[in-house]
Amino acid sequence: MFSLVDVFCSGCLNCSGLNSPEHHPPPTTQPFSRLLLHRFGCLRAHDGGSDSTPGQLPKDKGHAWITDGLGAGASLTTIFDAPKHVYAVAVNQNEYHQVKGVKFTFLGGVGKDMNKEVVLELTKVIPEDTGIVNIGGGDGVVASSATMEILSTYDKYPIPNLADKGWRLYDDFKTEKFNAKVWSWPVAKLRGVQAVRFGYDPAKGTTPLYFQGTAQMKTPVRSIKRFPISHTEISVVLERTHQCSNHFVVLSPSKDYKFSTGPEDNTLKFMYNCETKYFYGPNEKKASVEKDGDANKLEYKSNDLEFPCAFASGSGSETWDIVVEEEEVTFRGSKCGAPMVMKLDKGWNPSGQFFVYIGANQDMPTEKSYFGKVEVSSWGTGVRDLAYLGKEMEEEEDASKR
């Protein structure tokens, strides 16, 4: 691989500690985790560090370029230390959100190759393999820099576009007019016994969204966007104003999910039931077993965790933090005990994505359950390794003189 002067990207995590910081355009979105700046910045595409063992998750941790929730439109520009003769590109895919369509643009060449643009379609490869793509036929291209722009990925549901900030959601509910571009709200004619009751309370400051009454078998407020199970981070601010405020967050692949307590297929639930905090995982079918002399019976594994959390009047708001990965989910709160961690079987959500639902389920119709800021961020597309293959211009000049 050639010597590099700098690497930077548009629509991805900013790079730090480089020789030429003036090359860095501002990232289109802020990193959702400060750790990602070091662990998944664009330099990781060129560090040659694909050293994880196949079959051991998560493969994308350690040495990979992973964008901040972005798909089509994300790009990575590599600046060489001098013009190079490039004949091929080697790409090693991440495990999730693999690149499908890609455009390579080579700039700063000489003569007829000046500013030559090459558009290529990559073939999907498994993460531990490397795909070699020839550039410019037998002649290659001469370039001082190369930009890889991602045009599409292999995701079942497309990653939201760059203009829509990709796999990101942010709302603090601080305006009386609720944001219909971020959430699906119950229509006005259903805001009675047929649907959840909600409203805006300007006196609450940081927690102005409220819910009243029961949510049982009703469709709660739902995110417009789907998010991936591969890695999504969710932060929710809420406030308990009475003993049984009973807030909940539900992650379901269904677009028309109706709330109920207890485990359900393909669904994660995080909730209060009065003074107990619950984490319900999905019902999981287990392999055939022998039981009471009968072979091949199908059993279900119930996933549920709980922790006591007493109500204290005037205690203010609290924050729930949820991290979803394909085989592990972590639920932690700023109050009441250690994080709850649940191990899951791979494939618990066959669709690979979910909607975020928020609401409250209480028996006291005049009481209100308050929500504040909600943030959701997911890992997007990227590559484990990217290498430009060819020759130094000096090497070719020396060979021509022999």
C-alpha cells in the first residue's frame, strides 16, 4: 500500500492526529460516542488491522472505518504523498452494512489521466475476504488523491440518506407542535379511548412531553425511521412524578405494534411497573429437546430481567441508556442499580431492524408521565480495510531507463 499524507471523510467520523488537519471538512453529524472517534475513524480503513477471528462477534470492533449512521453518500478521501500509478483497489468488508455500489474518483493525475473518474460496482464479499477491483484497464490511472463514495449498501431496508442524517434521531419535544418528520403520532380523531393520550406541558422545561392513561393494546408514538440491531445506542430522558408513572420504550420490527406487558417475539421492552424496572427480551424458540420421555418438543426461553427502583417525590429526571447489538443488549439508567445485560440468540429479530416506540402505561387517568430528550444513533456503513495497489512513479521511470 502507498505512503499517505492524509485521510479524511465526508459524512463520517472526523479524523484526529493527522499531519494535515487543514484537509478535514467538518463532519456532517457529531459522533454519538466519543470512543468512536479513536476506534472507528477513517484512518482505520488504512491501518491494515483486520485481525479479528472469523465467527467471533463483534468483528467490526478494533480496526475498521465505520460511519456515524450513514450509508449512501458517505465518502473517504485518501491523499497520497506524491502522484501514484494505481492499478487496483483492495476492499475488505465490514460485517454489517456492507458496501454494494461505490464510485472511485481519482484526481491530480498527469496528462490524459488528469482528474479521471471511475465508477465501479463492488461484488459483495464475506467480511474476512478481500475483493480486488481493477482500475482503468491495463493502464491504470495516475493520481495524487482518491475518493471512495458509497452509492448503496446491501441492507434490506436502505439506510436513510445523508440529507436526512442517516440512522440518527434527536428530539427534545420543546415545541408545542410535535415533529411529524421524526415520529408517527396518533391522529387527532383517535386521541381518546382508542389511542394513547399525550400532550405538551411547557411548565416542565426539559421533560415537556406527557402521556396519560393506559396504553394496553394501543399503538404508542413510533419513530419514522427503522434502526439496525447490529449496533444502536438509545438515550431517553424521563421524569417520574408519581409512584406508578410506568414509562416504557419498546423496540419492535412491526410498524403497527400494540403495547402489552411481558415478552413478545422479536421485541425488546424497557419499562417501569410502579417501583420495579423491567427489561423484557424476545421469546426465543429453543432447539428440540427430550422431556418426560417425549422427543422433539419445542420449548420457549423467556427473557426477562428486573430491578427494584423506589419512587422519590421531587427526584427530578433520569436517563435511560440502551445499547442494542445482535447478540447482546445493555440497559442502564442514571438511577437504581447496575446495568441489566441480556444475551440473545442470533436471529432474534429476523428483519434486522426495529422501530422505537415511547409511551406510558398507567392506571391513574389524571396523572401524567413525562418524557424529555430522545436520541438514537447507529453504526453505519464503512470498510474494514481499503488499499490502493500499484507502483510509485519513480519505480516506473527507473524501469523505463533500463
